[in-house]
Amino acid sequence: MNFYSDNESLKFYLNHPEMKKAVTLKEMNFADHGKYADAPANAEEGLEHYDLVMDLVGEISGNVLAPNAESVDQEGPHIENNEVVYAKGTTANHEALRDAGLYGMTLPRQYDGLNLGYVPNVMAAEIISRADAGFANIWGLQECAETVNEFACDELKAKFLSRIRKGDTCSMDLTEPDAGSDLQAVRLKATWDEASNCWRLNGVKRFITNGGAQLHLVLARSEERTTDGRGLSYFLYDKADGGLTVRRLENKMGIHGSPTAELVFKNAPAQIVGDRKLGLIKYVMALMNGARLGVAAQSVGLAEAAYREAKLYASQREQFGKTIDQFPLVQDLLRDMRTKTDASRSLLYETARKVDITKSYEAIMKTRSLTPEERKDMKENSRIADALTPMVKLMAAEWANQTAYDSIQVHGGSGFMREYACERLYRDARILTIYEGTSQLQVVAAVKGIAGGTYLKCIEDYDAQVEAALAAGVENAEEIKKLRAQLQKMIEDYKALEAAAKQMEVCPDRRLTESLAYIVMGYLLLLDSTRCGCFLESCKNLIVMGRGEIAKHSACVMQ
Amino acid sequence: MAKEFQIVVLAKQVPDTHDVGKEAMNADGTVNRAALPTVFNPEDLNALEMALQVRDAIPGAKVFVLSMGPAKAADIIRESLYRGADDGAVLSDRRFAGSDTLATSYALSCAIKKLDNVRLVFCGRQAIDGDTAQVGPQVAEKLNFQQVTYAEKLMGVSEDKLTICRRLEQGIEIVEAPMPLLVTVGGTAPECRFRIANRMLQYYKAVMPSEVKENAEAAEQLWNERPYLKLKEWNADDVNPEMDRLGLNGSATKVKQIENVVLLKKENVNVEPKAEAIEQMWRDLQGVVF
């Protein structure tokens, strides 16, 4: 099994027309070529590299991670002599990916990385999540390397980045008993120890994913007598230096592949990342956007797995003399699952492309100043990325839950039994709408984009792209024109809804965000359909669903 | 550090015998190679893994993969490079065509002699397209190397001997063998490690001359710019053989006829070591065969 090559959509997004630009920016016009044997010479080679690496991720996910998922779910991790011991399958997963040289794939070549862009990074997360959504957290936490790479001093980078590349795992220690969604309330104390020339951490962290990791990024209060986010700094702590106790592991409903720990820091020596006081307001916020996109990728991967389980079961299970996938009501379920997964994925990679391009500009800015056009382009991409990130986190996570729910429904009574994977997927999915910012917090983050008109501007731009594609000539042109007209009608309905919402007594934000999400994803699937007919059915179905949703919200708001 | 410690892996590209369809065999009973996709002979991958394990344990040691076959066998060298091999060559020449195990092992032994300081040779126990398990032992004979067959696990590595666990029909046997040494590795040995990402990116464009006859100029340009992308290709003259020991001429086996045999019995029959039981077995066999 290869979880990359058996899913045509992935290759489709890896070869999206904008990817040539993305890889050219990421490779800084292929400056590494000639210096490193594995650096591409041009955009074609760069995209071939992405394809090869994804194929390897797909192979290991299909042949190692997926077969281990059931035993990992049953065994889970435990604590032994203050060490977190993974389930046997988790260790095997980690070692396979490490030995294949896949950790730290986005790091620069000077730290032995593969210098892959953000899109393949997100894609790897999706592929791995399809195999084991719990393990995807351990994999995803290498995102900490990105933070170190972006913000830490050269000395810290040299010391830690190649360790991550060689498979040392990371954790992001933010949450505390009294600081969950509200991280400004973090109390863990950091004090400067003049004698040992390092910072000392004291306090408790809770719900820390992969808390037994070798390397920890810790949000701590470095400024005495402060109570808000401006008194927090970010620290890098190495478990080998002592001072950390893993007090307990949580007994969770799902994602048993990743341990969740309570940690006690006692005079633990640590080094500061970047500047004092910027811990929360700059570094964690940067990390958080990446983490949200990571959960979106995890959601799409899990939904893909749930859909495939259901589709396979429905094609084999016979009732009333035929397989159940021949019954219209089962087909309805499967079609909706497929539609939601396709739509989330299209939005996921659109967002990832914008992040990819933004990050590359940021990296280029460290070597030279940008031209005015480049600056404008970066700002534009960054603005869209910021708006789409909470939207895709919200929708993909909610829909992954619905898809996992429907997967059990398709399985009938069997799906309620532990023997079938859909049961594990259902439990694993539940956290997706909660961690790295609840669905409600994603709506709060999206409001800025609603008020500032970012989404509508995006949608206008997509409409122009559809128009251009139609003018250039595409297959299924009539169908695409019809769907475009329906989307244009949805925009009008949405605008009326937004205007009416201002007089509403209850908070309309979620209704508005979701309505916009349907239109955004509808356009994205329509644009995909101009390049491949395989997305047409999902596009059509999504528009039907979206029109219904907007009508429902309108009825509610305009009563 | 060991000075120049060369480990050779013999690897064969074989037809993929999974999902064999009707078109897999020609009317004359030979394999229709064009109809089947090719794969790295599975036990040769086990052999590559064991070689890489020895290499990793001996500082300075290098793994060189040797494959005899048509131009397409360059796949084997690329795949080996992805998984960590240091170098490799394809032994390819029309004059090798029709080789049986005798001629094959002779050609391979000539190629191995071309390399300096070969201390170890690893190969799969047998290839899935012939199942003879003869090539490894014959190469050892021709090189005058010690040999250990059916290896399953590496128990100890030093610079002049290996300790190896062998998988036999009735159990295991642990042996210590001095170098120079040839080891044939069975399918129960550890699976080969995965491809390594950065090596794949480095070598996926590597080609050898006879693969790129149509695009020779573009290939030359590529090789000039990135010399590591030129794979070694040796013909018969390169390995200094006695020409009449190659190919069909050098083969002692003559295939008279190939028959498609369908096995009817699935279970084993136990025969008591008594005269009457053996006579009964003989009668049963005559009944089946004649």
C-alpha cells in the first residue's frame, strides 16, 4: 500500500499551477544547486523532488504506520522511570520515518534538511494522519524546528536543528491548568541564573502532547510582576539537562498514538528563543498558525481514512441480495463524505500554498530586500493565509468528525464494534475540533477576515480566475458556467445575510464564517474542476449543501 | 579504520511473480519477460540489508552492488543507492545472453575480481525466476572464498570474520566464518531498510550509457555537470573473461523442454523408515507419474 500514489488528488495539488512559483521562491531561485547534490536545478526538478519524497512518506504510511495503528490504539504509551515509553508500534513508526531521513524535511540544507516547501510538509501530515492520526502529532511537532529555525540565534540552531533532523522528538509546552485557550494566563516561571549563565524554569504544564520528548519549547513568564501576554518569553529546554518530571499521562478517548503528559519543571535549565517578551505575542502566534494548519491536515487525512473504510465496507457488505453501496441512502452518505473531504482538502492546499509563498518571502528577506512587487505579493499571500487558516481548521475538523460518524453509520452494527477501524477513527476525530484552538476560537479568528472583507475579496479573485479559465476554454464548460452562476447567487444571498446579521441579537459569527466557507470551497472545487473533471461531482454537491446552509442561516437571521 | 574494505552485493532484477497472468508464459514454456513488471529480487534485498549492516559496523567499509542483466537492470543500482549502497555497476553484454548458473557465476566472479580489496560478498539465497540457489555457492568456489549459506541474522562483525545465524530446515545453526567470505541470505533475514530521502533526491536521475542512447548528448551534459549521475556499466571486455566460458557457450545446462506442472497434493506424507513403507511410496509415486 502506498497512501500517496493511491490518492490521485494529492498529486493533483502537488502539481497545481502555482506550485512552480512556490518551489522557485522556496529554493531562492535554485541557489543551492551545485552546492548540494540533492538540490534541484529548476522548478520541474523541484516538483519531482516533492513527488519522490511524498511517495516515500506514502509507502511508509501504508506499509508501516497503518498496519501498526490498531495495536498502538490498544497498547498506548506508559511511564517508566520518568521516561515516556511509546507503544511498540509508535516506536517502529518513528524509527522508520527517521531512518528514511524524513524528519526535518523543511529545514535548510545547511542543517542537513531537504528544504521542502510548506505544501509538501502539509501533505506529509495528511498522508501520515490517514495511517495513524495519533502518531501524526509526534510527527507534526517537528514544527518546533521551524520556530527554532525562524527565530532562534545561530548557536541554538546549530545545536538543535540537526538533532531534530536525526529524529529527536519535540513538544510544545504551552497549556497549564489555568491557561488553556487563554495563554496570557501562563504562570510557569523563568528566572535568569547568573551563576550558570542560563534561565531556570519552575512550574507545571498540563496536556502536553508528546511530553516525554527530548526537546521542549516552553512558554514561560520571564518578566516579574506581569500578568498578561507581554510578560511571556519562549524557551528551549533539553531533557538531557535534567529538572523535568513527567508526573502523569492522561487516559484519553482517542489518539493513543501520542502521549499527553503533565510535566513538572524544577530548576530546569533552558535557553531563550529569540527576544524576551515576544514569546506569546510573536513566536507562539506564528507556531499556532502552523499548528492549526497541521490539525486541518490531520482532519483531512483522518476523513480520507474514514471515507475509504466506509466505501470498502459498503462495496462488500450484502443485504437484500446486493451490496449496500447500491442503495440510494447509503450512496447519499458516501457522496457527502467524499464531498466534505474533497472540499476540505482543496481549501487545505490553497491555504498551504499561500503560507508556503509567504514563508519563502520571509526567508528571502533575511538575505536581501524585496522588490516592491514582491513585497506586495507577500502581503497579499500572507493576508489570505491568515484568513484561510482558521477557516480550514474549523471546517476540516468539524467535517472529519461528521465523516467519521457517517463511516460508522455505513458500517451499521459492525461499526459499533471494536474490530473495525471506523470506531478508532471516530474516537480519534473528536479532539480535532478542540485542540490548537477550538472551533469557536477559529470563528473568533475568522471575524477579522469577515469585517475586513478579505474573504469576499478572495472570492472575487476566484470568480475572475474561473472566468479566465472559461475564456481560455475548458472541458465541461457548460456545467462550470452553471455552477459559477449558482455560486454568484450564493454571494448575493450571503451579502444579504451579513447585512441582516448586524441587527441580530444572538452572535451570528459562526453562521457567517460557515456560509463564506461554503462559497470559498465551492469556488476552489470549481477551479479544480476546470483542470480535472474528477472534482465536478463534489463541487456540485457542495454547492447544493452550501445553498441549503445559507438559506437556513438566512431564515434564522431574517425572521 | 579498515583500509579499503569492499563489500560486494550481487543483485538480480527479476520478473515480478505476484499476480502472474496467462500472458506470463510463452507457448514454448519460457517466461515472457516483456509481459511482467520487474522487481529487485526479494532475497537480494535481504542481502543488501545485511551488507549495509556490516558496512555500518566497520568504519571505512563500502558497499558495491553488482547486477548482471539488460540496461534496465540499472534500476537495481539506483534502488541500492537510494537505500544506502556506496557504488554499483551493471554487467551488461549480449555475449552474456543464455547464461546458466555456471556461466553467470563465472561472469560475476570475473567482475568481482576487477574490484580491489573485496572481503565480503553477499547475495540472496536464490532468485524467484529460477530458484536454483546455485549462483552464490558457485561464485564462492570461483573466487576461492569461504561460504555461508542460508544466513538469517548477523550475530557478530569484526574486520576478519563474521558470526552468522543460519536458518536450516530443522532449526538454526550459528557459525563463525573467516574472510574473504561469501554469504547467501534467505528471506527470513531482516527486511531491507527503506529508501533514504536525500539519497533518492541525489540519485533519481542517475543513468548508465546504454539507457540513454537516444539522448546521449543531454546525458553527457548532465554527467559533466553532476558526475555522480553516471552509473557504471561494464561489458564482457571490461572484466577480462575467457570468452568461451560466457553465455550459451559457457553454459553446461541445456534446456530440453519446459512443462507446466500443476501440483495436486497440498499436504506432506510421512513415510515410516521401514522397507515396506518405502516400497509402498515407490508404488504410489509410479502411480502418479507414469
